[in-house]
Amino acid sequence: MEIWFIILISISIAALLKAFINLIIFPKSKPNLPPGPVAFPVIGNLHWLRKSLTEIEPVLRDLHSKLGPIVTLRIGSRPIIFIADHSLAYKALVQNGAVFADRPQALPINKIASSNQHNISSAFYGPTWRVLRRNLTAEIMHPSRLRSYSHARKWVLEILLDRFKSQSKTGDDPVSVVDHFQYAMFCLLVLMCFGDKLDHNQIKEIKNIHHSRLLAFSRFRILNFWPRLTKIVLRKKWAQFLQLLKDQENLLVPLIRARKKMKEERLMNKGKENVLCYVDTLLDLQLPEEEKKRKLSEEEIVALCSEFLNAGTDTTSTTLQWIMANLVKYPHVQEKLYTEIKGVVGNGEEEEVKEEDLNKMPYLKAVILEGLRRHPPGHFVLPHAVTEDFTLDGHVIPKDASVNFMVAEMGRDPKVWEDPMAFKPERFVRDESGGRVAVVEDLDITGSREIKMMPFGVGRRICPGLGLAMLHLEYFVANLVWCFEWKAADGYEVDFSEKQEFTTVMKNPLRARISPRISQEDFPKFISK
């Protein structure tokens, strides 16, 4: 048995005895927390710290069925409260949005990786968060700015179609799609972040270190437990974690400096204005943390760039795979979608689905919405924290607690959704005169009126990339269906079992037989013309 494990167990037993003594000698009145299982000090914390949220999810479902829509677990040093009810989520995140808009203190390794919580997702609710979020939403996610990246989407679509074309030549060999989706989305986000088309070797190098960093949060989870101790007994593990962050800095900092130099030369020589990228906006940003505003450090810019790549790559590629898996499983849905696309694009083989065509395709939007409802890439939101003690459903949520919301459970609630486990895009459309369909207008995925599903979160901490994600999903799903017919491959049944990675992915990734709908000679001329 490793010495560090013996030390941890010894200290845990000592802490447990101390907790019991304090409980007997110095009893404290506790707030009326939501109900939850009995948690023994230290031992209970260690039990839950070893598990991911996906491993806890079935436990939570069982607790909710027994204890009600709001329950408490002791994970780490603070209680975490889980809410599975739509109306309670609406009351918390929308009607009392300011109270629930904060973030809890980050765990030690997350705090280091986020440069002391200097990114949008983990920053405390206040002036710094507002500046960081406003910069992203106004400078990068504004609809007019998103249109300026249309050339980037065409470039990535060409990469994706080229890969599928080369693998579909034999006709019967199944294609594993997930790696292609991840690489294509990563290419797109790297270009939006750093402003240049990097060569494929550079992109792969950044992608590999990016993926290693994501896996690190699971691999190094033990470091969050008593850091002062683990920095002594697990110093090699700490060194590995810090080296991983350093490796990422060594890759990204030269790209940041190159963009800074280009910006300075352009200002000096009054050169042609390039398409604005995310790093450009970060170089100009000033944080209101001190009496004198200061610019971001390179370390903070790296953390923000990493967040940008994380948020836009795995979530979109995961959702793409789930949607295409359903189109393979249910050919009638794919055929209905193809018919709609054909009605808008026409019969010309050299025409792709353009971005301006997407708003004419309500069934496409319904397919995307149903994919997000049935298979949200995140089954939980990022944890919230309340700015003050707050009473919800008769229970007190204390200021030091973390609060989370069960996204997948809400999207699959049989009280709200008929036949919730089925994939039925028709639930999001209505028939109009002349056989046309339109998206149901009263569905609001931002949750401003009510919450039925919340794949992007809701309220003040709603995902700022909602518009970008919907555009990318619609654009790539439409073109993938327009260019290829997707069928089940013999021996590779579509399996909707789930597995937790950074997102909730297919346990057995999709393998499909794809065949071009247009002639090989014309493929992919329409992209580059």
C-alpha cells in the first residue's frame, strides 16, 4: 500500500474523531438544508470526491424520487444542492437571477488552470466577470461578427467533407465520425481564437495538449483533497499537472505574441484591417480589479483561450454525433430533413447549404432542438453559488453552498414532454397552410418565460455562445445530410448508451455507412468555387 494513502487514511480518521467531538461538545444549529443522505464527516466527502457527476447522476435520480425535487450532497468541504424541477430552476435562475449568479470557490486545480478564476465560466459575479463576458458577447458572438467568420466555416466544411469523401469510396466500410467532428470543430475554433489558418501539424499539437488538459481534471482529482498535504505526499503528481499547464502555455503564448505583433505593425503602418479574432479583443481588454485598470497577463489570456476552445469544440462535436446517430437510427427523419433542404437549395448539384438558407428550414431547427433536448452535451450546468442565504421550496440554501441543476432530467421529464426518450423533432414544429411547417414559437430555450429544457443554462450565466452553437449545428447538420446519405452499418447498431468525458458522449461512438448524394467529380467543387 502506498505511503501517501496510509497518511491520508490516518488524517481522515483523526479528522473524523475531531468532528464527532466537536459535534458532542459544541453542537451548532444548522440551517434547514434540503434533504439528503446521511454524510459522515471526511469519509462521506472522500466517497463523493472519487466520483464524477455522471456516476452520481443515478444516485441523484433515486434521491429525487424519494426526497423531492431538491436534495443535498456533501461533496468536499461544502454542501452541493441539486435541483431537478423546472419551476424551481425558473424561480432561482430567472426570477432571482442576481442571487444565483455567483460561482463557488474553485477547487485547487481548477483555480490554477483558470488563472485564479479569471475566465468567464468560473469568475465570481461582479465587475471582472461583466467585462470578460461583455467582451465575448459584443466583440465575437454578435450576429454581425459571426457572419464575418463564414469563410472559416466553409474552410472547415471542406475539411470535413474531404475526410468523409475519402473514407466513403469503398461504399460499405463504416466510418467512425467522432474524431472527424472533433477535429473540424477544433480547426474552426482555433481560427476564430487566433485569427490565422494554422497548418494541420500545429492544430493537432494544440488539440493533443488541449485534450490532455481536459482529461487532467479527472486524472488529478485527488489533488483537490487537502492540497497542503498532497503537495508533499503527491509532489510528483502535482509536478505533472503543472507541467501540463506549462506545455499548453508554451504552445499558445507564441500565437498570442504573434497576433500582438501583427496588431502593432498594422497600427504603425495603417495596414489593412484583418478579421477580428478573440485574442485581438483580449489584448485590448482592461480589468477593473484595481484602482488603476490593468491589462490581462499572458497567463490569463491563455486561460481564456483554453476556455474558448473547450466551450466550442467538444460540446458542438458531441451534439453533432448524437444528432447524426439519430438520423441514422431513424431514416424517415433524415429523409424528411433532406426533402426540406432540397426544397430550399434546389436540384443543382454544385450548390451547398448556405448560411442564409438556414432560416428557411424549420424542420432542421426542430431536429437540432430535439437533439439538444434528448442528448444535452452537459447533464449538469456549471455550479452556481448564492450571494446570500436564500429560501427555496421551504429549504435554506446557505451562502457557502454550491447549487447545480439537472439539465438532462428536465429535458426528459415525462410531466413536461410526451414520450420523452423518443427522438421526435415533430414536437417542435406545427403544420401551417399549404403543407408548410414552422418552429413552435412558444418554446424559449433561453428560459426567459419558462423553463422546459435548458441545454445552454438560463439566466445571467446562460452560455454566451448559444447563438454560435446553434449556427454551427444547423450549418453542419444541413450540409452533412445534403452531401451524404447516412445509413446504419452491418454489425454496428446505433447504441445510445452514455459515457462521461468532458461532455456526455456516446459510450460506443457512431459508425455509419455514408454515400455521397452528388457525383464524385463535383465533390467538393461547390465549396471552393
